[in-house]
Amino acid sequence: MMLAVFYLTYSLVLFSVISILYTFMLWGKRYSVKFSMKRIWKLGIEEMNRLINGDSIDRMHFAIVVGLLLSIAFALLGPVLPYIWPLLYLMLALSVPVIFGLLPALAWRLQLLRKSEGLNRKLGGSDKMIASSKKLQVVLIVVISFTIAQLVVEWFSGFDWLANILDATKNMFIAIYYAKPSINLIKNFDRPVSKVKAPFELKKIQSGEVDASQVKMGVDKVNEFGGEVLASCDSCVEIGACEAACPATATGRILSPRVLVRKVSVLKEESQDTNPFSVISDDEVWSCTTCGACVYSCPVGVDHLGVIYSLRRTMVEKNRLDQKKSSLLMNLMQSGNSMGMSNYGRNSWIKEEFGISEAREGRPFEYLLWVGCMASFDDRSRESVRSLLKILKSAGMIDRFAFLGEEETCCGDPARRLGEEGTFQNYALTNIEIFKKYNVKKLVVLCAHGYNSFSNDYPAIDPYAGEIKVYHESQLIEELLNRGKIKLKKTDEDVVVHDPCYLARYNGVVEPQRMVISSIANLKEPKLHGERTFCCGAGGANYWYDVPEEKRISHERLDQLSATGAKVTVTLCPFCNAMLNDASNVKTNGSMKVIDISQLVEEHLEGS
């Protein structure tokens, strides 16, 4: 009798596993995903990296994945496991740490379920969206609970039938709810955070290849987000990693990346012709700093930023902008920079103080120094440039540099992040032509936003830009240090580094600054650092406007940096420097010293 019950329940397990494979194949075909062992292997490596280098949420996610695979293996191998003792004991031993990894995951899910309804209502979620949100969270709680129960039951003989029922039930939930998110992950796990899908190519419009009247900037209907973005939104299963990583959510802004994409998904189910702004407020869209923490942390590859950019383009197109945002765009269009200053005599002091020629003078050069808007017009940021030039002079490299002077304009990043794609692409095309005119091969920047634009955005517009070697100041200083061009004095001072989102998370530049700072002082790390850094609050053009918030993002970040005990914060971007300096002046009366990495290096040059 018990044998018959076992094989009956075992047949349910086989059916449930076949259901998983079928739904995976179905969604894979719909999303045009080609399965290959190489891609699955790369995904496995990525998951291992998340386990090793990730946070507690990544470890919980890893425990869930391993727990699911282990539970399915137990069920499928049920008829033969009693005869393969070494494998049985190995799997039982492995189940112990997995169970202890699943328990905190279950506790976290229960806590999120308790909190999420209030946040959903605060952000204007409809009753249908809130019910859908609750259902997905309950499903995940059931899946985790059943996995834990099955792994515990496997330790007791005679209950194979119960383990099979638990496994078959759990597998059906996976087939119904998690095939689509898994396929989305397989397709997009290696999509760069920096990737921005442009709604048009300005170059083709200018050449007449594309009729400008046919270009659609933003979205008036849900279906205008496009299949890729909508599929991404549909893949959200309320894990909440994006929400936990979001600086806007953490500081009480009117935004949760989880709620945002779920609103779009639920709205699409109701009617694809509905205007997304019927459920999404302007403040939600403007609260985003485009730091990319949501996209980076999402275990199933949801592209929250794709939604944000589409909505911002709509708001710009319809002129739904306050005075500060309008002033930024006016500055970019009229002044050639984001600060609204005259470009006359721009950075002429560089030639006067250091003898560096402008590129237009025709003197041969190896590196072009891109000063950037902030460092060109803000006195505090200008000191960073001055320090970098002193370092180059000490290294005997000053004569290998040139700068653009009045020909330098904005890189265009603030326009793209605000949603004015045309202005961004116009800047990019203009700057690329300047680079071609002077045959630029190496570009040195101090701004993380400029670094990202030149490294990622520009090559997508013109392949020529991809041939230019872009150096962030920290990378150049590291190179000079490694080559023995400069020598630094070591101190016992404790220094904490703040990683800019657009340098660390968008581009993976995390080691040069640590090597340089460690050569000078005792490096202290905040809890959120490297690619998991916490935004300063300036990104996404937030530097130029305000949104309602309970606490400034820059103040929250300063608190995190101060918690290390260090009295000096090193920045790697003029905007981070300005945000954190202002926060320090307000919160600590300036007792937390905030300086650029070039300033730290210049202070500790041997012989200075």
C-alpha cells in the first residue's frame, strides 16, 4: 500500500518537473532566449559571485535557489537514493546549511509582507495591485516553507510520499509563477546597468533617414513602453531586493522601484491603452537618482530604469517640468554647460598656471583633459583639477596634455538622465566630432558621469568613441604610482572612500582608488561600498532640483561614511564632493573633511 502511495506521489513529482521544463521552454521561445550550457554556466558563475561578494539578500536568494534544486533532486532520485548511500548522506549533509539559509529568507519575506501593503498604499497602488502584490509574496513564502519542510522530511524514513507531495506542489508554483522571471534572468543577467535604450537616433533624423514626426519620445499608453520593458516588469515577483537597495526608498522619497514596476505590470493586464500616469505620480519619477542599485540588485533581471527613462521623456516632451528642471535644460541649450555660465575664457587658468596648451593651438598631445562643467565653474571643484595637474607636473607628464578651453561643453549626461534625449545626443555628436578633429585617443576625466558617458553612451552613438581610451583620474593616478612616476608619503590617518554610482556600479571601477588611498592612509570601508555603493543623491540630474523626502540622501550617505570612524572622506566625482561637503557642513559643521582623490594624493606627494 505504501509503495503504491509512493509511486503515485512520485508520478506527481515527474509531472510537476515536466511542467517546469515545459513552461521554461514556452517562455524561452516567447522571449527568444536560446538555451546553451555556456550561458547557463555564466549565470552560475554570476550567482556564485553574488554569494561571495553580495549582501544578506543575495545570500538568501542563493539559499532559495539551491534549496529548490536540492529538493527537486531529492524527489527525482527518490527511488534510487536508498541504494546510493554516499550520495544520500552527501545530500542530507548539504540540506542542513540550506535549511539554515532558508529560515532567515522566510523571516525576511514575512517581514516584507507585513510592511509592503502600507508602502503600496502610500505610493498610490490600486486595490488590484495591492492584492496582486500580496498574492506573489504569499506564493514565495509558501514555496520557501514547502522547501524547508521537504528538506526536513527527507531526514525521516517512511515519509517519502509526504516529501513528494510537498515537492510536487512547490514545483507547480514554480512552473506557474517563476518560469517567466527565470527566463528574463537568463536573458538579461549580463545586461550592463549602464545600458540605455534610446528612442531614436538623432544622426538618422538629421540625415533625413528618419522622419522626425514619426519619432515617439515617451509613453502615453502602457504598451508604448515596448515589449522588452513590459516583459521585464512582468518578471517582478516581489522579491524586494530593489526596494532594499534604493536610496530614494531608504530616505522616505515617494518611490519604490518594486511598486513602480508592479504598477506598470498590473496596469498592462487591465488595459494596454491606459496612460501609466494614471497610477504613477510625477514625484515618483523624479525621486529616482538613476543610481542603478535596483537593477544591479534584482535577482531576476528587472530593468526598473527602462521605466524611469520612458516616463521622464514623456514629462519633458509635455513640458511637465518645474522651474529648476526647466532652467537646467535652458542652461544646456543656451550656455553649453549645465551651470548656466558663459563659456568665454573657459578654463583659461589652466594654461596660465600650468602652461598646458589648448587643443586648437595644434601642439601635439597624448591625453585630452576633459575638465567637466562642475570643475570648470565651481571654485571648490576647481581645486580637484588643480591638484591633478600638480600630480601630472610632479610625474613629468604635464606637456603630454591638452584641454579644449571654450570648445569644451557639457558631456550631455544631465540631459539624458532628465529625459531630454535629443539634447544629449546633440552634445554627444558635437563632442565626438571634436574628438575626431583633434584625433583624440586618450581622454582623462574627473567626473564619474562624464566617464560613464564617454565609456558607454558615446560608443553606442558613434563607434569612433569606442576607440578612445577613457581614464578616470583614479585610474591615471594608479598607473603613475605603479610606474614609479610619483611617490607618496604614508600616514596613520583613517580615510573612507565614497564610490560614485556611475563609476563603481555602472563601470566596475573600484580597485584603482583603493590601491591609491591604501598607499597613503588606512582605508576604511562603509557597509555599502564598491559596486554596492550608496548614492550621494546627485545622480539622475537630482543635483539641480528637489523632491519631497524625509531625509536627504546625501545626509544618509554621510552617516554611513561617518560610522566607519574616519574623519576624511575621499570622493571621485565633483558632484559627490559637492553633495557630501554640503552634508558635512550641515551635519558635522565640517568636521568630516571631504576631498577629491587628487587632493589627497597631492597633499601626500613626496617632495611637496
